[in-house]
Amino acid sequence: MSNLEKAFSNLNTSMGERDQRDSIPFKDFLKILSERPALIIRNIFHAFHDMVISYVERDEDEYPDDPESIHYVGYDCSKLFIENVDNPFFADRLFANRLINLAEALRHGAQQNKIYIFEGPPGCGKSTFLNNILRKFEEYSHTEQGLRYETIWRINRKFFEPFNDCETSPAAEKLLQILMKATGETGGKNHNTHPLHNHTDEFIEIPCPSHDNPIMMIPKHFRRAFFDDIFKNDEFKFILSSEKDYAWVFREIPCTICSSLYSALLEKLKDPEKVFDMIYAQPYKFNRRLGQGISIFNPGDKPLSRPVITNELLQRKINIILRDSNQVEYIYSRYAKTNNGIYALMDIKSHNTERLIELHNIISEGVHKIEDLEENVNSLFLAVMNPEDKANLKDSRSFLDRIEYINIPYVMDLNTEVKIYRNTFGRHIDGNFLPHVITNFARVIISTRLNQESKPLLEWIGSPAKYILYCDQYLMLLKMEIYRGVIPTWLTGEDRKRFTAKRRRTIIEESNKEGSKGISGRDSINLFNEFYSIYAKEDKLINMTMLCKFFTHHQKEKGAMIPEGFLDSLVCMYDYTILQEVKESLYLYNEERISTNIQNYLFAINFEPGANAKCHYTGEFLEITEEYFRRIENYLLEKKIDDRSRLTFRRDTQKEYTSKTLTQEILAEEKPIRETDLYRKLLERYIYNLKEKVLDPFLENENFRRAIKDFGEEDFKTYDKKIRDDVTLLMNNLYTRFNYSKKGAKEICMYVIDKDLTRKYAAAP
């Protein structure tokens, strides 16, 4: 076999395996239903939820043991919006949480009687979002996990004998001859062969235009008893009968065409089993381009000239079978094509305004009138809209309670903003920047999108001035950290304690009123391109000085959008961050000794000063004095703490030790002391404060600065071993822990020393 033949054969096999599931009899469908009920019993709202959850991966909770957690976690939406798409959409943490909440609401809550409008400013990517999510839903519907069934009738002609007046009436005979020609049926030489008995066309297939799930064909008042029989008394049966998720199963009825067919066939055949033998289930194949299951309308798409869709040929066949032209009318509207699917509007303007208003009665009642018939409409209605287009709905006030808006603003999570830069320009750009500079560029952009006043933050923090060395006067830098799921380490213990779940929800909810102004996504990419083009040089890494200069000199117009004083505060936050990294990289202490000190302290706080005792955790004899307590507490408490606060801390720690650590964790749960919550909390405090002081011995030593400058050079060998070891440890840790290049590590260490950052933050809270 040639390569060409082999390639074509493999292509043919692959294409043949895809979407080639045949229709199956109703009884076979019931067998699948009994084996996989959660897969089969799904409406569009349930399926949309399952699609989102299958594509979106939940990240680990950064603070799993936080009692005040609101489970505002990160979600990786790459498979949904980025992978295998023409134009990626980047969902930040805020929007991803909104999307997951919407999916859960669709799965568990009130599903009908609403249209969901994603509202956002121009350039936020909402059109890309809608296109991508519809494409992935179509893709999902063709997978085993996304499989859903719809009804198709296969009426066996053998059950319907030719009627006598057809054989004797010339007019009827003429009609049948016309039908035979129209359908391609011929009786051969035997002109008396009736078309209903033609061997080559034993069945008439009548698809349900509304894509009804085959379980809808079971009469509504029999369904509960039927499901009692088909399902075991297991968890799913309980959920099916009791939870709101599945209320539609017992409430909804089939479309008018299927209802009419069922009634007409039952009247003719007098046997429900024979009727069900004519019901088949076939996979519901979504095809956006054909408007099958998914339809999306642009504002310029003109309304259809033919609001009612018919199939005259199929109608004639039905009439011949049933011998009555009035029993089943095979007519439906365009809404039927997306029933149990998605009907979407791209921007509410022009013709789409008319379409939205037309949806009023449909969304309110769940039905659509076609001539004298009522058509069920159980679709997921989605739309995207610019905020200014709300004016198009001002004359439809009664419709407003049927609309649920989901905010889709400019990106406000700095991690996502950085992903956009890397996706646009390539990950190699990182090699031209010192760490944190790209992230700080994103912070500048996002600062123009946030509101300057935040009542929840001010109620929590009080005076922003106390964090002047870490944060801006509007607390935007703090809010950005919270929006990306981080609780800054520079917050005081008291403020961390006051960061309650209620307060967190209020701050996150504030994001719904932000992100509609400022530098757009498109402008942000253009600005970053200009910034990178100006400063990316082979011999120089892009630093914070260049970043500030870009917005104050090269981009004065955009720079005017940045809140007053924000750039200065950003530099302060950057200084604090890199200072902590240098301290962390230089930190090398005997952690076993630290552990021993904490265990001794937890034992000693149960005694008054002046006592002597042997610690039963470490076996060491302790002379318990006020000086002993102070020596340990200097590493456990914040700087410049007064004696009263020191004693309060000691009493609170002793109370937690006796009421929880000793009685619950050590005695009841038999945990070693090192695995208790209190021990871990004190260990974290102790190590943090040790790192704060780690640079102090080196800053007095001029040789330390010169050794950093000479690191990697021949002159570095001339320094004594202690300095060489310390500088080597510092550099290696900056490489491995914080992704500095060799050049960047040197530069940042010199920056920390020359700016005297240790002194700058020595008096900070």
C-alpha cells in the first residue's frame, strides 16, 4: 500500500468512527438508561454544566486550612478557551469563578425563564468568549461524555393495510402515483403495488424537530412509576425523585408533533408496546453551521422570511399512513432547531434587539405559538452585550426581570494579564526581564481598571497609611493580591485575623462593578509591545526604573490614567518583595534547634517565671524566667511589641495549648506535638522573623558587597571561605527558588544593598 493510500485509509477509518452512532430501538435506549442514568437524563442546562466542569480544572486551594475561606480558588480554563481554538480567550480568576457559579446554578437551580447576558466593555473579549464556549460545547456533544439522545420515529408500514377507497378512487390512485414519483418509489411492472408496501422503503422516518429526549415519550403521569420499576433503590433514584435538578423529567411533555404522533398511532394500533417499537433514539448531533442544536445570530443577520418550517413530502407520507390530514401537522419554527440546545445573540443591537424582544413570551412561558399550535422551547439563551446597548431595552421593562447579567470585564487578575502577554509575544520574553517586572507592568494596567474608592477595604484596614511601604493609598495593590487569591505576608496579624469570610465575599463582589473602564485588553497588548521594543536589549535586563520611565515619559497619555502615586507605591512593594527573596535565599539555620525551642516554649508557658522543669517533649531541663520567654518571643512576635501585648500573646497561646493542642490533638487524636496546628503556626512565625534578621550581619561588611560583584569571576577566589559560602548559597537559591538568571541575581543583590532596603523596612510593621 502506498503512503497516499495508507493516509487515505486511515483518514477514512478515523472519519468513519466519528459521529457514526446509529439510532437504536427504544428498548435498547432504556437499557442504556438503566446502566448510565446520569448520562442519559440530562437537559441542556445539565449538559452545559457538565461540559464546563469537564473542560475546567480546579486548582489547589492556597489556604486549605483557613477557617475563613470562601473557596475562591483558581480554575484552569485552558482546555475550554485556549487549546485548539482560533482566538484564545483568557478567563481570569474572577470571571472563572463567575462561570463556575453560573454552571452550578444551571445544574441545580431555576433553569428556565431567563436569558443570560454576558456584559462587558469593548475589547474585553466577550465575542471571543461566546464563540469559543459554543465551539467547545459542539465538540463536547460529539464525545462519549457529551452524548445525548433525541427522538426519531420509524413507522413500520406493515402495520398499515391499504384502504379500499384508495384502490377504487381514481383521484386517490392519482395522488398515490404522484407521491410514488416524488419519493422515488416505483411499483415496477406491477402497477397495483401500493407504496406503503414497497419493499425498498419499509419505514417512514419522522425526526422530532424539537430534539425531545426519548424519555419524554413516556406519558407524564406514568413516568414516576416507570422509573420506580427501571431503577434500583440507589442514590441516583433518590436524587431523581427528590432533587430539583431532575424536576423537568416529571414536568415536561413532548413536542406537539411527537404528542400527536403518539396519540394517532395508539388509536390505530391499540397497543402501547407497538407504538414504542416505532420510537428510536439517535445521538443529538450539534452543528452550529447548520443551526442544529446551536444557533448564533449577529446583529446584521436579517430575520427569516419563513417563520414556519414545514416538510410537505414528509407531511404527505404521514397523511397517507394515518389516513387523516389533520391528526399530525409537521410544522415547527426555528426555535425548535435549538430546543434542548443553545440559542445565542452576538451583541444586542439592530436585528438582535428585535430577536431579544421576541424572546420575551418564549422565555416567560416556555412555549412559542405556531399558527394554532404551541411549541415547547426549553433552550439555553445566551447573549453578549456592550453596557451602552442597555438603552435598547429601555422600552421592555417587563422583560428586565428575565435577564441575568454576568459581568465579563477587562482582566483584573494580574496572573491572567501576564499569560496574555506570554501567549501573544512568546514565553522567551521572560529572559529579557528581571523577575516581577512583567507582573508589575500588569499591575499598572490593572490599576486603570479598578475603582479608586473601596469601602470594604477601608472598613477592614482603616488607615492605608500604615502600609505605605507596601501598598498604595487606594489599597489597589492589596485588592489585586486578593483578586488573584493571595493574602499578602505584609499584613499585620491583627488584620489577617479580621479578614473574615464575610469581608472576603464583599471585596470579591466589588469586582462586579469594576473593569469596565481603563486600558482595554487590545491597548494593553499594544503598550506592552512598545515597552518591550524600547527596552529589550541583549546587554541589559528590563527593570523597574525602565517600567516607571515608560509610563512617565514615553506614554504620558496612558500614564495619566494611572492613579496618583501608584507607581511609587508599586516600587515600594517591589522593593519589599525582592528583599524577602534575598533574605530567603540567604537563610540557613538549624531547623532542628528551632523545633526544640518551640516545643520547650509550649511546655514552659504552663509555668510561672522562676520555675524549673524538664520538658517531656525534648527532655531538656528549663530554667523558666521572664528573660527566657522574651528570648523565644522575640522570634514569635512582631517588632516593637509592648509588654501588655506580649503577655496577651503568651496567655492566648497557653489557652489554645491546654484547650485544643493538648486535650484534643495530643491526647484524643494521639498526634505528635510537631503535627499540631499550634506548633506549625509558631514554627512559621519563628522562621519568618529569623529571615527578617538574616541580612543584618552582612550589611556591615563591605567585603560582602564586593564578593557579590565579583561572583563568578577569578577575583571571587580571594575572599575568605565564609563569605564565599554565603554568597554562593545566596546566588544558587536565587537561581533555583526565584528564577533569577546569573546576571539578574547579581543585579538584584546590588540593588538591595545600594538602596539600603533592609534599613527602609526595619521600622515597618
